[in-house]
Amino acid sequence: MELSEWVAVLSSTVSFATLTIVILELRLGRLQSKASALIEVHGKIERLVAIGLDKPELLEAISIGPPEKEALRSYLQLWLNQIELTYRLRAFGLYSKPYWESMELDISDFMTLPQMQTHWSNHCQYYPHDFREFLEKCQKQAFEAEPQTAEAPPETTQASTT
């Protein structure tokens, strides 16, 4: 091979590598934009609910039950939205594997709370299938991991020998 052929091969290789890097950068930029948009949407929802919690008359205007019950429902809904946001951001590679495993344990534990279980069972149909499967898996893991409490042995009283 002559020098001009080597230069052409090298030039083609560098061009291909540059094109690959540009495509990867564009993909990462798109993923970052999607993650930012998701966070922004959830932030707006959170602000709207916070306004309702701060001004019960607004919450009462859109509620179907007593304001106190609607405030609790809204608060639990904020938690579910936050969990879903966390779940969605996982797809963007935001969390390292050990951090995500720890986060999953926290979510599993949180989903065992009675109020959260009731709220989830009443509202799960509004969430995408993959998220429902994830939370159901978390709940199952949490209940399987709960330690079985053994009965304490009966107290023994020693008779006095004096």
C-alpha cells in the first residue's frame, strides 16, 4: 500500500470514529432532555398539589370528599409520583447499581405502609403497566423479607429457696 492509500484509510477511520462520537453525543443529549422534561413536569404537578395543600379551599373545590381526606390523598399521590419519577430516571442510567438496589429496598419498605397500600390499590390502574409490575414486585419482596416474629419463650419464675 502506498502512502496515499494509508492516508485515505486513516482519514476514513478518523471520520467514522468522529461520526460515531457525534451520534453518541446526540443520543445522550436527547436522553438528558427527556429526563429534564420529565423532572420539570413532575415539579409542576408537585407545585400544583402544594398550592392545594396550602389553601384548603382550592383543594376542597376539586375534591370529592372532605378536604382532610383529599389532602391525604394528594400527599400520597405526590409520593407515588415521586416513586414513578425515580423509576423512570433509572432508565436514563442515573443511578449506580448499588444505589438503585438500596432505592428499591426503600421503595419496597415504603409500599408496605397501610395507607400507601390502600392508596396504591385504588389508583394503580392510572399508571403504566411496567411501573405497576415494578411496584407489585417491590411489595412482594418487602412482605417476603419481613422477619417472622417468633413467640418469646414464657418467663420462668424461680422459686425462692430461702
